[in-house]
Amino acid sequence: MEQTSRHTGRPKNGKARKVHTLRIKKSLDEKIVSGISYLFITALVVVMLIPIMHVVSKAFSAEWAINTGSVGIFPVGFQVNSLLYIIQSKTFIMAFGNSMFATVVGTLCTLAVTAITAYPLSMRHLPYMKGILLIFVFTMYFTGGIIPTYLLYSMYGILDTRIVLILPGLINVYHMLIIKNFYEAIPESIIESAQLDGASSFRIFLRLVVPLSKPVYATITVFTSVILWNDYFGPMMYINNPNLKTLPLYLRDMIARANDTQALSMLLVEKNLSAESITAAAIVAATIPILLVYPFMQRHFVKGITVGSTKG
Amino acid sequence: MKSRQKTPALMLVLVMVIALLCSCAGGTQPPASSTAPASSAPAQTASEDKPVLKALVANANIDWNDPEANPVLAYLTEATGYLVAYDPLPADNPADKLNAIISAGTDYDFVVISASISGANVLYAQYASQGALLDLKPLVEELAPNIVDGIDQSLWDICTVNGTYYAVPTANPSGRDDTANIDYGIMVRTDILEKMNAKMPTTLDEFTALLEDYQKTDPMGNGDMNVPLTATIANLKELRLNAIGGAFGVETDWKDVSGALVPYQTQDGFYEYLEYMNDLYSKGLLDTEMPVNQGATTLEKFTTSRALCRLDGYWAVPSLVETFGTVSPDASFEFIQPLEKSGLAGSGTKTKNQIAGYTVIPKNAKNVEATIDYLNMKLDPEIFKVATLGEENVDYTVDEKGAFYPILPTFFEHRGNAGNYATGTNQFNNDYWLCRARKDENQYAAYCRLNYDYGSFIKVDPSTDVPCDVLAKISADISVSNTVTEEFIVNSVVSGITRDSFDAFVTDWKAQCGDKLITVYNEWYQNR
Amino acid sequence: MKAAPISVKMLQEHKQEREARRRLAKKNYDIYLLLIPGVLFIIAFRYMPMYGYITAFQDYNIFAGILNSTWVGFKHFSALLSSPGFYNVLRNTLIISFGKLIFTFPLSILLAILLNEINITPIKKGFQTALYLPHFLSWVIVAGLVVTACAPSTGIINLVVKFFGGEPVSFLMDNNWFRAVVIVSDAWKEVGYGAIVFIAALTGINPELYEAAKVDGAGKIQQILHITIPGMMSVIVLMFILKLGSVLNANTEQILLLYNPTVYETGDVLGTYIYRTGITHMNYSYATAIGLFEAVVGSFMIFTGNLICKRATGRSIW
């Protein structure tokens, strides 16, 4: 690393002119790229946000406004009845709780098991590891059919319980590969020096690998919690008890109900709600909790691997 | 450092506690197995000696086990003495879950396979013929006199499989005693008609002239944003069945021609109908955006006075009245009659024997006699009447002709969702249903217009009486037929039709599914 | 005898190799122990239901069960391959999937790189959150938005086109445009979410490498080319291969909501074709056969992809 003098910008070894010109180029270069980044990303953010604002506005707009297409980016004829209709029922609170439970417990369990399983698989040099990895990868594409899976769960006795929301999805091979990839990027030197110090594999894993893997764990936490929170098929198929219903099921029911114009148009007209605003309100109710996961996880996206931590 | 590590852990614990509290808000701890009843602390009490029955039902968008939201549930529990715990199927793809549950050998006491599940007839027929259901004929005849009395023989015929029946059918109620309802028609803005000094069209030529006139004179000042007739792809079906198809003789899917069933796909009238629709489309009289229109889009065009005409059902009237009331108070609209041409006109509908639900009992059900007893009690004429209509002079009134009129708002508070709990019908069902249709005077007026004022146009599709086991044989072919035909219709309307393309379609349709359909339908039809 | 003489020495070497492997395995037995929960799980929940694949070769009757259903061999597979329009549908599926790979995938990477350049943390976090929001909207909603935006007379896209003097285009009714609409709207929905894994990968790049490069006189672009991208390379390769594997799953839900008969020619994909014709409705054997077909193609794709990447870049999944 070349040292530059702080006062004069001249390097201590005397190549004055050249470095000075390069310095200007560098900051211009940086500024241009920085500027483009801001511009591009801002444009993208606007393109992303505007339709979303439109959808959210529909959740709070009056029926006549929606029917005539008058809703733009902001609500027209502001009303909160659609949202209240969705969240004011006991069933909503119950479904919300069920989803929370499945998501939180499921994510923790899945993260733990997947993170642990990915570790041995990242050690490609060990015998049979490749084969075991292929056993896992095979299941990414080859799964049982709907009926055999249902019959199997019925046999295991997990149907209509909370466990069926968590257990079958315990290992997601796709995510496991991502974690494994991350483990493989950890410099061998760090691990080897710990091994020389006599630490057991599990200890190395717990004390060394895990803290370094926070970014990928945060990533997989986000992915897994989104998948669990939005899971419709699992709860739909394997749960009959209405008390165990999760949020996606509840919302689909509410939306279907709102679109059932034949039976319920009177109800909707009385309350001045339109099917579209109820659908939009359902989305608002369902999405806000899960949106909060990523911001919470963002602080783990920190630079974790640094040279120099080879000291035991 | 340590406190920072503790906070997320604390938060996690907090979240878990909240989650558990919320999920227990239902009142009772969720049962560990699927054999215990699923209910949320019902307020009603059941008789001590009667078992609790478990039922699997199709999702009708209600909270099945909540007696406060559905007072009919409280009434039924009290009147019959049986407490029933309902588990609803999901709204999307309920057939998959139903298949899984049935094939796993479920022990629900009864299952209601409602028509809202697509392919319900076929599912019932398959379960019945595969031995997954109990033969109900001996049980009903011996133990359930109300069911025997209440349900018409023609309904039993439809659910007969292998000489016996495995379900208690619930008829789809209709305001008409002789056919199913007519639900759809073309709505026209009568206030714009007035502006144009035009009258309601009765013939096809008048209708076309009206659309052209609208486009030319532009009474609402929309310029080239005018859409005389707006529609979605889905609307094309009802446009054929209820509005325009009659003028070409294709107002039903199948017709009786000299004792044989003939499909509309092979008829010349179908060619001429498509020719006409393509003509409308290429002149811009039919919305050029038709292939990408959604219901909401056409609604928007209609309510912002860009569209003169739009297809919809009579139940949409109250919402439209409300919207127009806010947006354009001078607006008014009416249903056009089914259009005539050269003496041909018609609005197609089904026979009166349409089934809304099959109540079946799976092989492994444990409380068979109790279930039959329960179903029987529900069809006791008095119980059935109160379950459907509520209390006289609280929920409804009777006029001197014996017609039922709802008292609003209590009728809907008390019996709004009553129809979902029906497991069987009797001969008064249609009269009771009319009470519901009378809930909004605009809606009822629209209903009467389509079904009574235009009653002379109604034609019945004879194929809609087909029994389920015949239907099960051809369900895959029907599905292919619908797909292939729809594709042809849309492409013809948009891009045009020639004799050659039509002949090619008919040949292709026959080869893929049509021949089989014609054979099977006629085999049944000519031998009943 | 054509076989090369097997010397005692070679046999001994083989034996030593195997013994060395066994010793290595034994020495690291604790690592293998870590695999136990995963393997148990995968067998119990993923391998056990695989007996269902047998039904692909039968005329499966859910009441008769597997043991009593009739065998039909490859009937369903040949039915699939000979169904009218199958190859057209297959072609559309592949074109759309590869279109996504060429358009959306690099865009996610680019997004991650550019976001990395934004140093004001609250802005960076705000942007990140905004960018991955569309992922949470269901296709029902997004398709509605797309249809509205593409409307020939009132849609915003055509309004812009008209503003610049062009003729309005009915994008969702035009075979020349439909695939583009599918790919771009999918990109809108997924590019932000897809960038997350690359953003995570970027945090693993040693910042000292950048310092060193700056002092060596490298410009921003050069830094990106020579540090950032190579630093993400293993993740890029992984995600690329994984996406190759799902090449037959082109957006069925999305296309179902966007298409109509006028664009079946270019827009009909495997999933929508199956759904629309209802050929698998109540026909579980056929559905399983199609699933098996997709699984075979998918795994073939990732094996091939993995092999090619190994040869080309030296990196692979296994």
C-alpha cells in the first residue's frame, strides 16, 4: 500500500505529478458512478412506489371512486371501512396470531436446521459429502404428488396441527445451497488456524462460522419468513380446523366473499365498500407485518469477514 | 453489547407471546387431532344424548361456526337438538383438498359437495361409483320421511348412480317454477337513449343501428373514447345465451332437433352469430379492448358514460344505482330484451333441476343414524320454513297472494346466510327464495324484467338435466370443448371468420371432443 | 486378455486410498453427526412421498390406491408429448424463462452493485425497502395494474407513446409484445427482492481490497469489474444455475391473469396450457406424469448448468 502524505498529497517516494492527476480522475469517476447510481435507483424506486401507492389508495377510497377509475396515487373519498371490515373480526386476530406463530417458530427452526446442515456439506473434501449433497439436491425437483403427501402426513398424524405448518418445510434446499455457498467463501486460513488450536468442529462452527455468517443468515431469515407468512397451500391442504387458519387463508376468504356479488352486494352497498377496496385493504393488512422483517434484518448485512482475524 | 443481544431475544419472546394469545382468541384451545369438533365456544346448547356431528362444507365465505354471525345456526341447533361443527374447504381449488380428504378415508359425519366447487357433479359421481360413500337410499326411505316427501323425483334421478343414490340433493332455488333463472342481460343507458331520441331496440337490426347512431352522433361528447357496447371475454358466453344468440338460434348449448341433441358448435347459426359479432368488433361498435377487459374495466366505462351498453346480472343493479347516484344522478338504465331477427329470438337457461349441493355421508362416518335423523329434521316443513325465512312479522311478511316479502334489515341479519346451511329442499323453496330476491326494489324489478317481462323468450337447454354419472364420463371432454370453443370464438370475433375457418374448427372440435359428447349425450337423451 | 495388468501395487494403492478416506471420515465423525437431523428430515418428508411417482405410469384411482390401479406404462408421457400445441407451449415457456434470465437476472446484480455505491445509510435502507415492496403484491393485483397500464386508450404507457407522436399499441393483444410485457412486469415485481442475496454477498467483500485498488489508481468502473463482480461470482453462479433449474416454471399464475386467446400463440406456457385444457383435472396420473417430466428437465438443466459453469469459471455447486 502506497503511503501518501496528508499535507501535500505527494507520495513519499516522489512521484508527484502523476498521482495528483490520477487523484482528480478518481474523484470524478467516483462522482459520476455515484451520481448514476442515485439517479437510476431513484427512478427505479419511483417506478416501484407509484403503483403500490395506487393499490394502497384503493384500500382507502370510496366505492364510487373506484368504480369510475378516479383513484390515482392518493385516496379519493377517504374511508377506513374496508380496512376495518378486514381486521375487526375475531377471526382476523386469530388468523394473524396463527401466522405469527408459524412464521416465527418456523423461521427459527428452519434457520437452525438449515444452517447446521449446510456446514458439513460445505466441506467438499470430506468423503461421501458430494453424494449426500446430491441426495438433498435431488429433492429440489423430485417431490411426491399432492395425494401421496397428504396420505403420508395423515399417517404421521400431523394433519390439522400447528406442527404441519412448520415441519414439512424445515429444510429448503435452495436456501441451504445459498448458505453453503457462503460458508465456502470463508477463508480456509481462519478455520485451519482454529483447528490447529484444537477446537472441535462444532465449536468452530458455533464460535467462528456462525458469527461470520450473519449476512446470509439474515438473508435466509427474510426469505423463509416471507415464504412462511405467505404460505397458502400448506395451511389450505393440511388444516381443517378453522381455529388454526392462517392469514393468507383468511384474506383469500375475505376477498372471495367481497367478490361474491350475488349474495352480498346488499351488504357491501350498505357499508359503501367495493370488492376492489376490500381486496386492497386485505393486502395492506397482510403485507405490513412482513415488510418489517427486512428492515430489522438489515443491520445484519454488515461486513463480517475481515482479514486479520486469524488470531486464535 | 450484552443488552443489545438481549433486546432482540426479548422482542422475539414478546412476539411469540402475542402470537399465542391471538391465536387463542378464538376462545377454545385448538384440538390436537382432527377428530374433535372445531367450534368457537358456541352459545347454543345441544341435547345431552345427541352426538356432535362433524361436517365438511364448501367455503361460502362465512364463519360457519359462529351463531352470532349466523343466527340460523343457533336456531337449527335448538330446533333439532344436534350441534354440528363445520369445517369449510378453501375457496381456491377445493376439489384437490376434497379429493385428498375423501381418499384418506375421512370420518366426517356428512360432507356437502356444493356446486360452487367446479365439477361438483363429477366429483359426486366418482366418489359414489368408487365406493367412498354410503348408499343413502335404504337409509332415507326407512328413516327420513321428510326427505322422501320434500325432494322431487326428478332430483333423485339426477343423483342416481348405479341404480341407487348416495346423496341428498339440494336444489338450486329459482324464482321460476318451470326453469332456472335468467340472470343476465344487456343493460342500456336509457337517459342517453332519450338524448338521442331513440327507443329501446327489440330487433337485432335496431340494436345495430342504435350502436352505430351512438358512435356517429356522440351524444355524451366522448369523441373517439366512445364504446357503444363494452364486454369482457367472459361476457361473450352470456351475450350468446341471453342477449344476441337467440337471433341466430344458438341461445342454448344443446338443442332438441327431431328428438336428437345437437350442439351449437355445429350449427349454421353459430357461424352467422360470429360473423355478426366480428362485424360489430371491426366497426368499433363492440369494444376493441374486449380481450383485455376485466369486469372492473367495463364497469368503469359504463359508469363514466363512455359505454352505452354493457352485459351484467340483475344482482349488480343495487351497486350500480348507488354509483350512479353519486357520479351522475341523471343516469338511468334498463335491460334490453333478447334481440330478435327474422322471427328468431330466445334467452337460454337450464332446466329447473339444477343441484346446488350434494349432501353425502362418507363410508367411515361414525354417527350415521344420528346424521340421517338430523337431515330429516331439517326438512320438517316448519323447521325448514323458519330456517329459511325466519320469524313471521319479524323477518318477513306474507301478502294476500302468499308471496313473501323481507323485512329489512332484520331479514338479512337473521337469515342472510341461511342458504349455505341447506341440506335438502322442498317444494316451497322457490317461493322462499323470491323473498330474498325482493330485498332491494331495484334488484327485484330487474329480476322481474329478465324473468317475467321477457319470460316469453325463455328457452330451456334440455341437456342440463343430465344425471351425474353420465356427466362424469364426459367431464374431461366438456372441459376441452369449452377451451377450444372459447379460443375459436375470441379469435373469430377479433380477427374474422370464413366458411373455411369455421369448417376447420368444427372438424377439429369433433375430433378432439365433439363426437364423443354428441354420442354420449344422445345415448342418454334418447333412452330416458 | 485386453485388460491392463493389474499390479499388486495398484491394488494396494486403491486399498490405501479407501482406508485413508475412511480414516478421514472417522476423524471428522462429529461433522457427519451434524448431518443427522437434516438427513432424517429429508427422508421422512421428501423421499417417503416419492412413491407417488409410480402413479405416473398408472391410471391412478385414488380409491383403489396404488396397488390396485391399472398400469399404463408411458401412456401419459406420450399423450403429453403428442398433445396439440405442446411444442409451441414448450417453446414459449423456454423463451420466456430465458428472457427472464437475460433481462431480470443481470438487473438484480446491477441493482445490488449500484445500491452498494450509495453511502448515506438511511437513504440506502429506505431505497432497499422500497425496491423489494413489489414482491409482496400478489399477481392478482400486479396483473390488474399491468392491464390498466397497457390499455390502448387510457393506459399510461400508451399515453406516453401518444405524447411522443406514436400510435397506441394494444400490448396485451399483440403477439409481438406480449412476451415483453410478461418479462418486464415480472422484472418490476422481482428485481428488488432478487437483489437481496447479492447485497448480502457484497458485504462479504473485504473493504481493504477497495482501498488497495484506489491507491493503485483504479477507477470506480475498474473497481467494480475487478473486485465487486469477482467477489460476487460464486453467488452469481449459484443463483444462475438454480434459476436454470426452474426453466419450465415460467410464471403460470402471472400469465393466466394476463393472457387471452389472441396471444396464446406466444404467451401460452406449459402451466397455463395444462390449467386451461383441464387435462389434469381429476386426472392425478397425468398431473404426476407432467410433474415428473418437469422434474427431469429441471434437474437435467441444473446438472448441465453446473457442469458448464465448472468448466467455464471453475466454480460450481458440487
